Amino acid sequence: MLTSVKHAGDDSLDRLDPMLTALRSIPTLREKKRGTFYRRSRAFIHFHEDPAGLFADVRFGDDFERFDVTTAARQKQLVRDIRAALADG
């Protein structure tokens, strides 16, 4: 079970802009509102902020998994992982 943290606000989403741009380029994802992406009719990825950093909740299976995306390196790795997972179906 994921703990509740604040959804990422505009300032935090600004820090994630390169990652958001990369996610927008994935054809099977649709951004319903800034920083909230859907795959088909289900929420797929959204972002949170708290004092520990920035986090992405991603639905690779039935449930969301939380990933630290505070650094550019972690953001790039998660985008690679998402691309690979979506390519596998």
C-alpha cells in the first residue's frame, strides 16, 4: 500500500518537465491533465511531492508502484523502464 503524499504542484512539475516531455512522446499514453497520464482508460502515471523529494506512481500491473524521480538520472531510467514495459505489451 502506498502512503499518501501531496500531488505534485506546478513548481514540482516544472522540475519534471524533461520527463513529462519524454512521456508525451509515448504514443500509448495520453496526458489528461498536466502530469497525469492514462493508458487506455486507466490512470498509468502521476506524480507526488513531499519533503523527501519527487515521486512517480506508475501502474505497471494492477497496482501503482512508487518510484523516486527526484534526480534527472532516476527520471531518465524510469522513462526507459516505461518504454520497455509498454513495448512488451
